[in-house]
Amino acid sequence: MSSTVNQCLEAFFTPASALDEYQCDSCGWVSTSTLSPSISAPPTILMIHLKRLVLGKKIQHLVGFKEELDLSPHMAESP
């Protein structure tokens, strides 16, 4: 089994629903939230730390990468 840095980034930046519900103080409307991680500005130097343990078990498979990394799918939208 092998994966790529791009696949790891896709998994990291996947939006996740929060378990909490929030209520508006003004109107009483109840809503859930979604955590959508993004990058606001591309870094000059990018360091990637890969989690190599899952449930106490070491992950042994290779992670491939290219010399160039496209971060545009993970960038925050401009206001």
C-alpha cells in the first residue's frame, strides 16, 4: 500500500462536521458547524509532518511526492 503527499493533503483538508450545535442569541436558530481547514497564504518554506501511528500501530507504507506541490485547491477564498 502506498499513497502520495497530495492524497494526504486531500484527507487533511476535507471539511468535517462538528458534533456541537450552536444557537443564535438573536433569533434562536439552531445550526451545526463545519470545520473547513484552508491556507490563507502560501508559505515560503513548507514542512510536512506525516502521522505515522494509527491506534498505536506504526504505518509502514511509502508516501510518494513530486518536486512541485500545487496548494491552490487548499487555499482560502479571498474576501
